[in-house]
Amino acid sequence: MWSEEWPALFEEEKPVGLLERMLPSSEKRDWEFPEEIPVLPLEDNVLFPEIAFPWVVQGETWVRLVHEAVLKDKIVGVVALREKPEDRPLEPQDLYEVGVVGRISRMLRLPEEAVQILVFGLATFVVKEWVRWEPYPVARIEVIRTEEIRTDEVEALKRNILSLFQKVVELAPYLPKEAFVAAMNIKEPARLAHFVAFNLNLDVAGKQDVLASFDLVEKLKKVTYYLTRELEILQIGSKIQAQIQKEMAKTQREYFLREQLKAIQRELGELDERGSEITRLREKIKALGLAPEVEEEVEKELDRLSHIPTTSPEYPVIRNYIDWILELPWSRSTEDTLDVELARKILDEDHHDLEKVKERILEYLAVCQLKKDLKGPILCFVGPPGVGKTSLGKSIARSLGRKFVRISLGGVRDEAEIRGHRRTYVGAMPGRIIQGLRRAGTNNPVFMLDEIDKIGADFRGDPAAALLEVLDPEQNEAFVDHYLGVPFNLSRVLFIATANVVDTIPPALLDRMELIFLSGYTDQDKLVIARRYLIPKQCRENGVPEGLLHVPDETILTIVREYTREAGVRQLERNIASVCRKVAKRIASGEQGPFVVDIPLLREFLGPRRYSRDMFSPQGRIGVAVGLAWTEVGGEVLFVETVALPGKGNLILTGNMGKIMQESARIVLSCIRERSKEWHIPEDFYEKKDIHIHVPAGAIPKDGPSAGITMAVSLVSALTKTPPCQGLAMTGEVTLTGRILPVGGIKEKVLAAYRAGIGTVILPKENEKDLEEVPEEVKRELRFHFVETLDDALALAFGRSLEEISLERGNTNGLG
């Protein structure tokens, strides 16, 4: 954009003072202007004749206009913008018709396509016609010359303007004192009007109104009007400021008088309103029945409150603390419903199965009935999502006749969330435990700590460590919140924690809780839950009238088996809710019903089935074995795939395996190498083959030793080119010597195999006792084999010994 031909006018930037904004009288002369001149738009201001105005011109079009004007005669037309368009190019209607012919007397180049110019206004003009608009606007103009007349009216208006302007300068913070001196030195009335209008705090429309007045008397009257209005605004502002200062002085005076009055009342032994308030607070504290050390601490704070001015920043802090003390249930409690049979009935109404949990609650009630001062136990429900851990806490509270409070600990990383903030911090509050007791209004609620296994820790402390005191029956009798600073008795609170897994719970915290495991539900359990709880609930929530929707058992089991694969019932409830919404839509469309949701109608509502049990029964897949895993969402079925590739003995492990699982793979490989001759596998297979073991669903982390037996079967299958038996799953840890060690989560893993339609399960011998927890209907559907060594597991997995497999393939080494 820059050209070497363009001259630089006064490249050194000089500030333009107030007195230099006027064109000196010595420079005034009758200028001759061309009929057509380029027009430069001015935003948010108006240029007047005999006024110098600096501004920064930006944009390729306008910078080009400036440079070409400088090369020619330095004359430009300056016209104010009515309103800058945002979403379209500039058009003629966006500019005023009256502008000022200006002469560019100074120009300074700036980076990024911009120049700073100083323009002196020479004369007023009116746009007669727009000659062109590209590359920049050019207009045909008519110059307007204001006739300078000397009459008494003009002189009177001029003096009035000077008088008003003097008052405005005295009140306006945006005008320097030199402005009035500059105005007094102007002799011509039109120049005075332009100077005053330019310096007043007017909008563009007001300044343009003055510029477009060609009659001198009319121009002076308009300036007088704007001066009068500005003076009134400034006087009102000054009056408001004076009133504010007066009110502040009055407030200070009242403060000193009140302090003197307090001193007099103290001398006379009289009590004011504040003293009465302190007395009421003291009476309320006495009625709470606080422990002596707590009452002593609160009395100290109350004494401090009575001596602190209400305007002190410390006053609301102490008052808020006392309010918290008054609102906490120090001695308020609910009376337990110690009726074992009634509690059993309530628990059975709200939840199907869960006999172990129900039995533990009934035991607690029975002990409470015999021992009145029993401290609340700390129970922890561990199980996959959707099995009813949180809702079980509500049922326990209902059966006991207690209030229920729940807080979620998932993602909590700040210790102050549990213990509270000290009162020295701005906006300090008690921790969640004390806040929950305040909401409950009693000191013996059922308090649920949800997702206790998902607590985090960072630089702000470890919330799990803060929970140690809360969940210890020997310590929580005197729990101290940082905000309260006094002990609060939590021993009567029945704490119930929930978790999906126990691995992430710190051992010290885990030791303070009694673990109760909730396993997944069988198909028959889900059928009963859907029939008894989920369908009636979703009919109510979706407005389906009672008796208008019938879902046969076959349909419910189809939803369970083909549209869900979970340990709990959340996805089942979502699918039932979807069916209810479809029926509600039909009812709203005018259909009468009743509606029987059979299998074809179910397919129409929910679409094609999402899961198939056949997918876990692979046929003829060499190197693929089916394992059973235990995750935080319950039991899962997973594949282990192995291929033996020509190579140099590398072991490749993929599928987002954890450290322990990788170690299991190496142990299995070493075990097979050590027994390769015995199992009719070439002893040098490891030197000539690269072994690649993969566990699908690579985005999901996997860890633990229980996949050892599955990896062994998968690897032997790949080396012998023999597929494992169909419909077989397994779990167990393998040692270097070929022993099969027991693993955890047997019930969850067996239920996962049952849901997947697997017929046979291989388990470690020492896990045989764990089948007592597996429902009878599941054990009737599955065949179980218990093994102690890897030889037994391989014989069961392939249906015959490895020697027989080798003979079948006609190779004593087992590899073709």
C-alpha cells in the first residue's frame, strides 16, 4: 500500500494543544476550493471550520484517499457518520449532507495500514451530488460562507455564550481552565460558536445541528441552548455530589452520637435494642443443652459480638457463626421405629432380593432394641451401578423412621469440603457433614456418603483422610469441624457409604467400614423388579393410566436379554420408560387401548435387538479364548486373542493392559516354554515366533491376574492351531509352576457368563466354596469345572489332552 511517491508531512509527531486547535487569524484567507473533492468520513465527532482536529485513519480505502489528497492539494471533505454500518459497506445515506472542507497539514505513518493526520477546517459545504463511490467517495460540493454581521443581538448572544461557557468550564471535569481563556480571545461570533460546540460534551447529532445552521443568529442560539442544557446537567451532578457528601457526614455524625449514647446507657445500666438481641441469643444458646466446653466457646463469641460495632467487618462473621451454632441439632433427634417386622415389610416393599443387606439392617434394629446407647455402625454397600445402593439407604431411613441425608463425594478433592474452612477465610462455611446435619434437623439421621471410592486428592489436602475421624465410631463422638471449632457428636448418625469398587478406597478408611457386597441381578430377579417396581413407576411418571399397559413376562425377558447387558437395572428402566412414552404418545393421539406390548410391538418401539448371546460362543476360532472379568460396573465377558507370527521371539501385548495383567502374560509364556516338550509344542517356538496377545475393547483399561488361565488357553490354541471348545469361559490366576490360584468376584463373573449365554465355566478349585452365593437358577443353567493345574484347564478347554491334539494333527510336536 505504501508508495515511495507519497511524501511524509511532518513525520515527527507533535501534540496539539487546546489553543492550537484554532486556525490563527494570520492564516485566514479566502480559499479557493475545487468543485469535486474526496470525502473522508469522521466517526463519533464533527469537524468545524477554523478548528484543527487530529485523528487516526484506518482501512485501505481511506488511507489511499489521504495519500492521494496529500499528493494533489491536501484538500479533503470531512463529513460525520450518522451510524457506522456493521454488516454492509458504507453507503451515501450513512453520511450527513453538511461537512467541512479540511486541509491536511500533518501526517504520520503508522503500522498496519493506518495514518495519523491533523486536519484544519476551512469552510462549511453541502454535498450536491455524489460523483463516484469507488475507490473512495468523491462529491460535488457547494461551499457555504457564513456572513459575519455585527448587531446588538449578535453581541448579546456572544456575551451570553461566554458567560455560560465560563460556568461550564468551572463545573465540567473534562474541560481545562485554559478553554475559557481561548474562547475570550476569539473575536468572530461564528468562530466562537464553533469552538464552544466542538469542546462541549455533545453527541454527533448536536454538533452537526450547530454546523448545519448557516444563519449566524440561529447558530448562536443553538449553541446557547446546548450550553444551558450542559450547565443544568453539571449543576444537577454537582448537587447530587454535595448531597452524597452531606449524607456521609451525617452518617459519621450519627455513628459518634450512637457511640456516646451507648456509653451513657452503660453508665445508667439501661439496655438498648442490641442488648435485647444479645439477651435473646444467650437464652437460645442456653436452651440448646450444649456441652460445657461448647457453651463456653459460644459465650466468648457472644461477648465479642456485644462489644463490636455493627459496622465492623468482624460483626457479620461472628453473627453468622452464632447462627450456625443455633441451627445445628445438638440435642434434637428422632425416635427410632424399633419394630423388626415392620422394618422387614418396608425393606421387602422397596427392594427385591438383597437378603444379606436386609438381614444386616434387621440385626441393627434388634441390637438397638436391646441396647439403647448403641453407636451407629458404618456400612459400605459395594456393587455395580444400578443395583439399588442409593435407594436402599432411603429405605433404611424409612424403616427406622429417621431423616435421610445424602452427599456425593465423587470428584471431591478439597479437605475443607469435609472439615469446613476456618473462620479466618472470607466466605468460610462448615463442611458437608455439618451442612447435612443442619438440613436434616436431627443428630441421628441416615447419612449416605455416595461414591466414596471416587474421592480425589491434590494440593488442597486429602478428603479421605478427613473422613477417618467421621467414620471411626471411637472418634466421631467428638468430631471437630474447622469452622465450628468445637466438638459435635456424630456417634448417633447411621453412616452408609456406597462404592463400585474397594480398590481405590484407602486401607485406613476401608478398615473403619463394614463392607456389604451387592451383586448383579439374574434375569428372573430383573423380571420381578420390572414387574413390581419399574413398570408401575414409569407408568406414573409418563402419565399412562393404571391398567392400560400390559407387558408380558416374555417381553420383559426379551428386553433384559436383547436390549440390555448390565448387572443392575438402570438400562432396563430406560427401555421400559421408552416403551411407556411410546404408549403415552398413542394415547394422546386418540387410541383407546388397552395396550399389550408383545415381541413385534416391542421391536417397533425399541428397534432391532442390540445384544445376542451367540456372540460369546465362537466356533472354530483359533487363538481366541473367552475370559471372565470383574469391573466396577459388575461382571464382564472378555475375549483374549493370540497369534503366533514369524519373528524373533518378541512378546507384543495390546488392549490397554495394566501392569499386573502384563505380568500374567509373561508368566503364562514362561510356563508354556518350560512345558513345551511335555505338551508337544516345539521347544524353539519362542525363538522363531513373535507372540501377539490382544484383549479387544482397547479403549477400556484392564488389569488383574485373573486372566492368566484365559491367556494360557488362547496362546496354546494359537501354537497348536486348535480352537477351544464352544460356549466355554474361564477365570483364574496362573503361576510359573502351572498352578491355578483363586480369584475374586466369582459371583459377578458367573452372572456375567449367565447373561452372555455361556454354558460352561472353568474356575479355580479353591473358588468352589464361592458358588454358595450364586443363585440356584444360575447354577442350574451352567456347568462348572474346578481345576488346580494348567494341565487340567487345557484338557477341559480343548476337550482332550494336548498329546491327543498332537496325534490328531499327525505331528508329535503339535505344530504342522
